[in-house]
Amino acid sequence: MGELVSYASNGGTSEGYLALPSSGSGRAVIVIQEWWGLVPHIKSVVDRFAEAGFVALAPDLFHGLHTAEPDEANRLMMGLAMDQAAKDIAGAAEYLAQRPEAEESKGKVGVVGFCMGGSLALWSGTFSPRITTAVGFYPAIPWEKMSPTWANYDGKVAMLHCSEEDGTSNAPGIQVAMNAIADAGGKCIVHDYPGTHHAFFNDDRPEVYDEAASKSAWARTLDVLRTTL
């Protein structure tokens, strides 16, 4: 359904996977990858958003690199330059905001990320004024690597989908972030999914995929994006 596109990123060029709704227009949403890279699963999530009526784009944060090996994925994640990732995400938000198909968003962009991308999604609400709603699935990067300014969440929405296995919602860093977002005037919504493993949304990984939790999280994500964008 989708296609690879290039977009401006702070004086340079980045690439991403874009999918448009069959209606020809919709609200704008960025999808941020797990540590595997821009793999078929992430592209399928972008396609699902398009099927749900969104103009969706997944920026390729590893710039062509991807893997199925955990050790290599960890190396790629730990080697990710956060300043470049921020430029890629902010550039993606600006690109979507300027797309005529996303006009009904009126310049606002949502972002949804998974694992590594869950942290980046929440962080993106601090550096891009375009991004007004951030949804993070089981975020997994320490905030210290990003130095987020949570005060910039005034008037914005953050939603978390947390697995029981990794204790996302009780992690000290998550508690600090949620409290800081609320103190800034943002809205925090946290959902816990009992009995789930990290990456429970990834249907390419049957050892951790949870169909019931995935369906519930998907419905909640669509609802918050449709309500706030």
C-alpha cells in the first residue's frame, strides 16, 4: 500500500515509508520503529494506520540499516545519534503537516512508537511543536540519553501502553516523565496490560504477541489520535 519517500531534515534529506488512506485524506501520524529498524512489521503498522484513515509515515531512523538479530539491533539502537533522530522525526512531522492529504490535521501531528520508538515518540513531544499527541508502547531508552524538556508538553497528550513483564508503568523514569508532563499542563494516559510481554503488539513475534492486548491497545490508540488531532 505504501511507498518510500524522501523529505527534508534540517538541511539534509531523510527517507521514510508513507501510506495514504483510500479516501485520499486524513489526520497525520508518524510511526517510529523498534530497534530492528524499518522492517516489514513497521511498514505493516503504517499500512494499518492508512487503512484506518490516517496519513502515516515511518521515518527510517537507521538510514537503510535493519536486522533480525538482537545483538545487532542493540548495537544499532545504542549507536543512534539522538540529535539526528530528533531531526528525522521533526522533519517527518513538518513533511506530514505540509502534505495536502493531511490538511484536516490543521498542522498537528500524532506520533506512535514501539520499544525504542516508544521512548522516541514521547520525547518528540518535547522538541516538535507540530507533535501534539504521543503514544508510546513499552518505551525502552533511558531519558538521560535524550535530555527531554517535559515542560514543552503543555496542552499536549501522552499515552502509554505498558507490558507487565518489563514493568513499564512502574519504572522510575516513566514515573518522572508522567509527573513532569502533568505538571507542565499535559494530559497523561497510562494503560497496563496484565500478563503481557515486552513487544506484545508485534505480530511477527509469536513468542510475545498478545492478540487481545494488541487489539485493545490499537483501539485506544486510534481513539486518542482521532480525538486529539
